[in-house]
Amino acid sequence: MTPVARASDPTVVAVALAYFAVVVAISVWAMRRTRTASDFFVAGHGLGLAALTVASVSTSVSGFAFIGGPGLLYNIGLGALFIVLPASVTNVLGAWVLAKRMRLLGEVRGLLTVPDAIGARYRSPTAQGLSAVAILVGVVGYMATNCLAMGYVLDAIFGIGVGPGIWVGTGVTLAYSAAGGILAGVYNDVFQGTLMAVASTLVFGHVLSIGGGIGGLTRAITPTDAAFLGPWGKLTPLAALSFFFVFGMGALGQPQAVHKYYMLRDVRQLKWYPLLKTVGLLLVLLLFFGVGVAVKALVATGLLAPLATPDEATPTFLLRFTPALLAALVFAGVAAATMGAMNSFLNIGAAAVTHDLPVAMGRRLGNELRWGRVSTLVIALAAAAIAHGSGALVAFLGVFGWGLFASTTVPALAIGLNWEGATRAGAVASIATGLVVTLVLESLAYFRAFSFPAGVTGTAVALVLSLLVFLVVSWLTRARAAAELDPDVRVVMEV
């Protein structure tokens, strides 16, 4: 029988240490090339298409997809796939409605952040500052997702416990984020995304081999939980479609992805971006589906006890049912993707604190590079503390962060850069609506004080309300639209 991994298995530990050595080497190289705020926040606008695509895939999946995703699928069935089904559509939409305009606007105005683009579009420091606050809140929530995921991964590798794993993983990520900024993150993402695509494909093949193919897995699950394999899983149709809506439309407002459009060296290469990113996502999300279904089948057949928490699905499967080397590669890949996403969020959050908020208040900081590094430290510690103290599932924190970004950014940015009738008042009102409604509804749901019928998520309601507010207020204030649009921004929107 092929040997399987255990916590502190020498093979797993050795591969993990080798991975960390590569991260350190890339980070030292990036630190030597990071001399300005532009280098720190947007990689000096010098990325090629391949690096941009792989980095974007790595950031998009992160710990939410590799830890929270399989756990969510194990818990609610195939309905969890409605989170990832929109991927190909949204990649095309992102390149079509945002990428070229963001890159050109960044070049024309010298922009560094997503709130920069919102401020430029509406000629509004208020809109820029409010979007920065919303992004900062979402960053801390999404960072907590990845901190918690990292805790599970490092506990599985070294057997140190989830709590210590959170702090160790955060510390390692913080070291290269503060030193090399987004440049370190992007090129670590290239390494990490490639590793994860290979590891995820191998895991899916292993799942099929031990489960007797898709047919064998289906036959194992059906007698005990037929609803798991239904088109909606254990969700109601409305709940599944609300996931599809939030993760479909919401992809247009995810700053960790949108921000990377600034970094592309040649905007003409964007025509290949949707295809390349979709293929990359399909490869890495094989683990999302494969592990979730495999663990459910193993529990159904009695080969595995029911999990104490869904987030244990990936670590448990890797440690007990895969060869040690494969487990080691996947753990390294999951750690890689998680740390890459954490780096992106730290960079975005630091930019909100040191660039966007001061610009909104009319008092720019003198040394954005130095204060960016300080802000990185503070945000990382806050996110790790939330992850350590909340006990929330990785999937919950991920949905919260994604939904908050969507409800506060999609209307003002994705629609605003494509509709000349959008107004400053509409943007400010929609951002405020998304921020308040998401925080209130998700907090009530977390404390089980209120939930919508049929399993509809608070984030879906917040996104709908934000879109409606944006359209209605823009229409009511439409007389101001032309005066609020600068000529250079109008030209970019017409390209």
C-alpha cells in the first residue's frame, strides 16, 4: 500500500521547508527591486500577461478555495459549486468592462489603487475615501479567512495546533509583504499558482483512483445522502442562485484581482487573459470539487468518521488518504496560494490606509513606502487576531469578504467606468449602502439573530440594494453627470 502522510511526516516537512526557502529567495530579490511606492503597490506597471494571469489565479482561489471550499462542498453538497461556476463568465466580463479602462486610467492619472480609480471617475475624494474604508474592512475579513486557512495547513504539516499556525503563517507572510510589497507577492504567486495547478490536478486524479471514478463516488454517497448530489445540493434553489449572483457579479469588484490590471505592461495582451485565467482556475479548482466529494464518500462508507468541522476536509484527506509526497506538494501549494492572497490583501489594505484615506482628507503622507510597510504590520496583526479569536469557518469569512467587496465596489467601478450617466451621489450612496447593509446582515446571521428565508445570503441582498441605490440616485442626479466627468476619463471610457 502506498504510504500516506502524517502530521510532522519528514517528507511533508521537507517539502514545506523547501517551499519557504523559495519564498524567501523571491522576497529578497523583490525587496532589492522595490524602491518606490509604485514598485510597492503596482509592481512598477511591468508585468507580462503570463505573470499577471498566474498571479491572478493564485490570488483568486487562496485558502478560501482550498480549505473553506472543499469543507463547504462536504457540508452542503454540489450546491457549493455555484460559487465557482461563474468563473469563465466573470473572467470575460472583467477583461471586457474593466481591465483596459483600469490600465489606461492608471497610466493617464498615475493611479495606484482601486479607490484611486473611483475617485478619478467621479472627481470625488469622498467616494475614494469611503471606498477605501469599505475595502479596508473587507481586507481584514478576507485576511482572517486566509490566516485561519494557514493555521489549518501549518497544523497539518508540523502538528503545532491551528492557533499557533495562524500566527506563524501570518508572520512569514508579513515578512515578505512588508519587505517586497506587491512585487514579492506577484512573483511568489507565479511560483505558487503553478505549484497549485499541478498539485490540484494530481489530487483529483488520486480521488478518482481511490473512489472508483465519478460513478464509484456517486454510488457511495447516494444511499446515505441523495440530496448531496442534487443540482442544488442541500441548498434551496434560491440560495444556490444567490451564491451564483454574488460570486458572478461580485468578481467585478474584487480589489485583489482588479488591482492587478494596473500592473500589466502591455494592454494589448488582454485579449488572451480570459481564456488563460479560466483554464488556470479550472485546474486549481479540481481540488475544491474532488476533495469535498471524496471526503463525503469516505464518511458515507464508514472509512472516515464525520468531521468535527468542515474546514478539516482537505487536511484530513491529504494526511490519511494520499501518498506522503503528494500531500506534501498540496500542503505547500495551499500554503503558497494562501500566503499569496494574504500578500495581495495586505498590499491593498496598506494602500487604503497610507494612500487613499490621506488623499480623501487632502493630506497626503510624505513617505508612502515607509507607512505602507507599517500599515501592513498593523493589518496583519488585526486579521490574525480575528482569525484566532472568532472561531468562524473559513467559508463564512470568505463569503463575507467577497460579498463586502462586491456590494461596495461593483456599482461604482464596474458600472461607473462603462456608463457616463453614473454620478458622484450615486457612487457615494451605493458604497455606503453596501458597507452598512453587508455588515448588519452578516453580523445578524453570524449571531443567528436573523436570516432570510430559503437560505438567501445577506451579501446577495446587500449587492442588489447597492446596485438599485446606485442606479436610482444616479438617475435622480443625472443633471450633474456630465459636469462630474473629466475629459481624460471620458476618453478612457470610450476606448
